[in-house]
Amino acid sequence: MLQAGKLDRQITIQSVTDSKGTVGAPKETYANWLTVWAQVIPANVMERYRNRQTVTVEDLVFRIRWEDGLTTRHRIVHDSENYEILSVREINRREGWEILARLVK
């Protein structure tokens, strides 16, 4: 059961819209879809070497109350950072969502 006292961080979930850029190339844009209270749980932090530089990859688990329509095509904005949603898992029977999301710095 999701306890209200643990839902102490406000996050914004954004939906993606496919559009075209100035030269006609496909471009993804995001718009705010929903702002909710969440429990934020650190899951994993690692450093990787990419394109001759070290990047930090941070995974967080967000637990929120149930909302219809949430998918991995959405993204989460938390503390002014954009997190890509890797997976969404139903908690109990439509009680809430457990969302695994990744920030790459």
C-alpha cells in the first residue's frame, strides 16, 4: 500500500509529441501531462566511459498513485532534471505505479 507520508516529492510527467523540426526532420517535443506526488528511491549510480569522456548514469525508482495511460514513452522531470522511463510496473491492483527511470549526465 502506498503511504501518503512517503509521497513527499513532487514530480512532473511529460508526454512526447512527434513533430518536425525547421528542416523537416522528425523531432520529439515534450509537454507537461501530469504533476503528482511521488516517493523517490535511489536505485543505482554508475559511471561509464562514452565518446572519450566519463558520464554518470543515475537510476531512480518513483512510486506514484495509479494514473491511466502511463507508458515508457513518457518522461519524468524531477529536481529540474529529465529522466527517461525504462519500465513501469503496476503496484497491487491499480493502486499505483513503480517507475524505473534513468538520468544520464
